[in-house]
Amino acid sequence: MTFEPQNWPKSVLTWLQEHLPRLSAETLQWMAALVLHAATVPTLLALMTGLSDRTPSLDIVLFMWAGLVLLFMRAVVLKDMLNIVTVGTGFIVQAVLMALILFK
């Protein structure tokens, strides 16, 4: 495919139509994993610093972790390394935060 100046708008539009849905879906899925991991971080940090003595509700944490496990399994099945690393790192960070609170 040659890129001539008069064909650029059509070429760009064609590329966006082909790639934007896939890029958007993958980006939204990655952002969903980040938001799920970040859901309990403020409460855990408040517990660690002594600003609060209330822990996150157990059902919320269990549902959040169940969703993350499902996202992790999906990433493994699809061999999506970005999401495997993102969700795996999130699990490690949350486990460390919880261990610091538990063994404080």
C-alpha cells in the first residue's frame, strides 16, 4: 500500500475503522483491571496510616477478587501478557498491603 497525499484521509479512516474497536476493547479491559485493583487501596492505606479503623467490607473484597481472578484466567487463555502482568502485579501488591496490615 502506498501513501499518497491525496489518499491519506481515506487510508487513516480505513485504519481507524479496522483497528479502533480492537484497541478500545483491549484498553477498556485493561483499565477495568486497574480500577478493580484500585478499589480497596484507599481503605487499606487509611488502615495502615491509622486514619481509619474500618476495613473494607468482606463481600466487596471477595467479589472484586473473584472478578480479577476471572480477568486473570481470561488473559491466560488468550495469552495476553499485558493483562497477565497487570492483574498478577495487582494481586501481589494487594497481598502485600493486606499482610502489612495483618502483621502490623
